[in-house]
Amino acid sequence: MADKYWGQVAQLTGLAHCPNQGPFGLKDGAAIGSRNGYIVAIGPAKDGNKQSVKIMVRFPETSDGNLARMALENSNELAVALETDKVAAKQLKPASISTNSILWTWTYMLGKPKAEKLAAVANAIVNALKGTVPDFQGKCETCRNSSVSQVMLMNNLPGYFCSGCQFKAQEQQDSAAREYEAMESNLGLGLIYGAGAAFVGSLGWAAIALFLNRISLWAAFGIGFLVAWALIKGMGRITMMGQAAIALLTIASVLFGDVLFYTGYIVRNENVPFSGALLGRVLSIFWSVELKEGWLSIGFALIAAVYAVYQKGRKPKFNVVFTQLAPEGQANSATLS
Ligand SMILES: [Zn+2]
């Protein structure tokens, strides 16, 4: 696993190489740490087909986003590192500069820039900020009060987070989870909404099928969504019973929609007036037709329903995760989740 390149970058920048960690999401992770009081991460990245190495420098929110840009433009060290006379807008093109961070994206075609060159640019950026852009001063970036000695990851973003603020974030997640658990679950209302949606879905299904002269699998998707959405709307917190009801109502909606479609088809194409007898005739042959033709639409409708339940009806996921850095060669990583 030892990667000489990133180990070298880490060494030249005074950071720690943490494989699989950091904001860029690749196996090689990033060199992460603090320098001059700023949080720094340098690592490989991939945007689509474009390969790059990225330098991220984080600093406390400034009121003026131009502060960091000016600091970079005035840096002789950065000019030297970039092998240019003067840092101007052109040189800063790879940099996306905000009021609290710089993200330098160094795209390349054939090979990564030399480790020395990458480190020189990163160090120059960090040195340029010093004295112009305030640093974290070893303080928690959330409360700006407690001293923090180590850089940690919050959802892979490196920063300074004190144990108090980590605890608070955890508490907020827990109470949101409790709120969800305490949410009312009204199966009766859910069934009313769901049945209404299923009926509307059947009418729409038949109308679209009659219009197109064939069934449309997109309409099947629509039914699944509609039924699930309506039932969840009525029910609130969804339970296993609710999920089962969504599945049954979705199937019922498609089946009834097909009954209407077949009946309507005969009424229109054979000029037979609608009657109970006609409906009976359709129903008598319904299953033999439906077993051949209907299962695909039912399948599609159910997929949509499952997807809608997954999107809207599941317990919300609260995912603020704090992780300690796990530098290469040190096999200790603790996850607070
Ligand atoms: Zn704090």
C-alpha cells in the first residue's frame, strides 16, 4: 500500500498521508494536516475522465472572499513555485477561492506533477495566506472557543472539531432520530389516501392505454410513485403494514386499470355499449390475458413503489460522522458515529 509519491508529498508539506481518507475519495486518500494554522489536504482526484491532484486549504470564514485571492496574487513564493514572474488571474485559473477555502485543481494528462513541485505550490499557498487571512489558531471551527490539537474528519472533510461540538452534533442526530420514531403513524388515513391514489392511477392508466392503444410502462412507474407517495402522505411514519399496503394497492391499481382498459377497448373498437354484462365478460377472460401481459407492468409499478418508499418513507439517515485520521503506518483509526 505504501505509495512513495504521496508519502513524499506529505513529508515535503509536513502533513500525514492518510490512505482512503480525506475529501477527494480515492484509494490514495490525501496528505492531511494543519500548516500555519490552516487545514490542508492534498490528494489525487478524478472528475469524470479528468485526472488531477488537488490542494485544499481551509481557513475560518472571512467576510471578504478577495482576501485570499489577493494574498495569492501578492506571493513571490507562489510565483516561483509556478515558474512564472507574477501570479495573475491566468495563474489562478486552477484555483477555486471562496470565503473559507481554496481548492486548487491541478489537472494533468500523462503524469502527476513532480512531488517537489506540488509540495512547493501547496506550501506557497499556505505561506501566502499567513498574515493576510486569519487562521484557526488551533481552535474548534464550530464554536471557535475550545482548543483542538488534532485535525479530524467530519464526513471526510478535514477540520478542527472539539469533543464538545462533536458530542453536540451527535446529540442533534439522536434527537432527530427520536423525533422520527415518535412521529405518528396513521395506517387508516394512509389507506384512504393510498386507495384514492390507486383509483386515480387506474383511471389514468386506462386513459393513457386507450390513447396510445397499448400499455405504457412509464404509466406503470407513475402508478407506483403515486400510490406510495399518497399513502406515505396520509400515514406519516411508514410501517411494514404500510409498505405491504403500498404494494397491494399498486398491484390492484394496475389490475383495475387493465380491466378498464380492456373494457374501454371493446367499447370503442367493437362499438359495444358499456354494461355490466360486458364487464363480466372482460372479467371472465381477464386472468388468462393478464397473466400473459400484465406481469411486466405490475413489476414496473412495484419497482417504482419500492423506490418511492425508499426515497420518502424510510427512516431519515443522519450522517454526521467524525473520524480520526489514520496516517499510513499507524494502524489506529477510531470512528465516532
Ligand atoms: Zn467546538
